[in-house]
Amino acid sequence: MTRVVVTFALDPELADRIRAVDPRVEVSVLGQDLLDALRGKRRFPSELQAATPLDEIRSALDEAEVMFGFWSGAMPSLVGPDDLPGALRWVQLTSAGADRVDPDLIRAGLTFTNVSGLHATPIAEYVLTYMLMFEKGWPALARNQAAGVYDRMVMPRNLSDRTVGVVGMGAIGRECARLAKAIGCRVLAIRRSVTERGPDDVADEVLPPRDLDELLTESDYVVLAMPLTGETRGMIGAEQLRTMGARDDRSYLINIARGEVVDEPALIEALREGVIAGAALDVFYQEPLPPDSPLWELDNVILTPHISGGNENYNEVATSIFCDNLRRYMAGESLRNIIDPDRGY
């Protein structure tokens, strides 16, 4: 039998879908005692997993060949390259990001796959929503409403007249570009693998990483959609923010990647000084965002608590992706969305 451990409280009907993949699969689900308390409440797998005792997770991993769950929080401390559970061969992440995975675990023989594509639609809709909110003057309108001020001088603008720059053209970045293009925006994009610039089906022009400054200069909205790697950590700092702010019509930053791709103190300073017009941030250097963070006080910032990739069917879609990969695993076929230890995604 192939033992599969699900490290978060998964609905029984979804666990049964996993069991139905192959009669040789034996599935155990941790944290089932949490389900009654959480019934009717939407939760990410990471939240459900965080409520499960670590010693229970480690004990289950020692007996499992396959894990389905999240790899953040305290999880990396449970498994190291020199302390691999004896039977564990494959971890199916419930996230697209793999920046918390030690690449040496993969080099030691443990396979990691992600749920690339699951977040593309909800995150792209998030990005479009907040671009529209900025264009229609929502931050100022919300302040006026709270203060009981009727002011018609807040002038809406057309998003279709803007240029959107997308940094990172994976599934999420491509969907952000597609929606922006559909609404009429000019779309520029940075793709790591591109060496020569040119158009594609969702962007007016795709640029190599060396042309980042050009994208920052020309874009009204800069959407960060790249994975967190050694190359992208701190990619947007004070210099890049000044480049964005050099436009006559100031630009906005939208970060749905990872907080660490931005120099957060430099961003706070740029927002305070009006170097850029504003930002929509769903990710932060420290999460949860501390109550004393200056970001809370800035009226040109829209903050959300790392929820842009969520939707009410998250666990169901993630389970479907896992079931497809599990069928492949049992048949000896290549898995989808394998994490490359050198690229970090």
C-alpha cells in the first residue's frame, strides 16, 4: 500500500476522492477533530494545518510515502536534508509558492510539486479590482464617506487608458496580463526566460529581465507576480521605486508575489514622500503584518491579509490537482508542477 498523509483538516468527501484514485492508496487525514468547529467557515490549508500539533505531523510523516499539505510556518523545521522521514518520497504542496522549501531536500531525493495555476484567476481578479479602485478614486472616496463629505472633485479615470507592467509571467502573471489586455490596457511584461523582446498573446511586449527599468518607467501599474528566489529577493528597492516615480503621471505598485521581493522600508518611504502614487499589498515581509507597521497609517495604500489567491473552492481545486498527480504517481508517470531546486519554483 502507498500511504498518503493529508496534514490539514480535509472534508471527508475530498479525502474519499483521494482514496478513489487507486485501490492501493491508504489515506490518513490529520486534524479531523477540527472540522466540526470549522464547519461553514472558509479556511486556507495553511490555517488548518497550523492547528495540528507538530509532533502529530512528524509522526505521520515517518509512516507516509506521500504528503499533501502546506510547507510554511514550522513545517521546514520538521524535516531537514539529513533527517528525511524514511518512507517519504513526494510532497504535494497546497500552494504555488515554494520559497519555504529547502532546495537541499529536493537534492536529497524528496520530490515537491505545487498547485501552479490554482491561484491565477482569483489573484488576477484581485489585481484588476484594485487597479479599478485606484483609477476610480476609491481611497479618497472611502475617506470622504467615513467623514460624511460629499465631494465631486474626486475625478475617476479610465483604466483602459493605462499601461500595466507585469513582472513574472507564470500562470498568475499571464492571467493578470490577459485581464488587463481584455479591458483595453497596454501591457508590458518581464519574463525570466526571454532574451529578445517581442509580443505574445497576452502582452503587447514581453521584455527580458535586463529591461526592468524600461517597464518601470512606462507603466502606470507595476504588478509583481514573480516567485521569491535569490534573484528576485529585494528586486524592487529605492532605486526602482524612484524609476517608477519619474513619470509625469505617477504609478502604483501591486504586490501579490511575496513581501520579500520588495524593500519594505524603501516602499514605506516612497509612499510617504509621494514618490509613487500608491500601492495595493497582499503580502508583506512579516506576516501577519505587525500592528505597529507604518503601512497601516498610509492613506494611499490598500492592504489585504494575504488572501488574494483564495476562493471558496480552494481545497476542492487543490485536491483535484493532487488527485491527478497521485494517479500519475501510482502509474509511474511524470508528475506535473515539479519544483526545480535551482530555480526555486
